[in-house]
Amino acid sequence: MGTRGLVRLISVMSFTSAILSGFAVYWAHQAYVSAARTNLAALSASENALTAAASCQEGTLLLSR
């Protein structure tokens, strides 16, 4: 393998590495977005539960009067 072949091989390897790095960044971003959506859903469910508990407590207070 001559110098040109070696340069071409290194160029192809660098290009492939850049593409794989791009995919890794994309997958990491997708995982981050998925985790953020899961956390948002959990917060929403928690808020709904707290609202329901507060409503029950208000109803209990009204009934006890």
C-alpha cells in the first residue's frame, strides 16, 4: 500500500468516525428527550394526584361542617 492508499484509508476512517459520532449524538439526544418526557409525565401525574387529594380533603371538610 502506497502513500496515497494510506491517506485514502485514513480519510475514509475519519469520515466513518464522524458519521458514527453524529449518530451517537443523535441517539444520546433522543434518550435525553425521552427521559424528559417521562419526567414531565411523572410530574403531571403527581400534580393530578395532589389535586385529587386536595379536592377530597376539601370535600371532607365541607361534609364535617
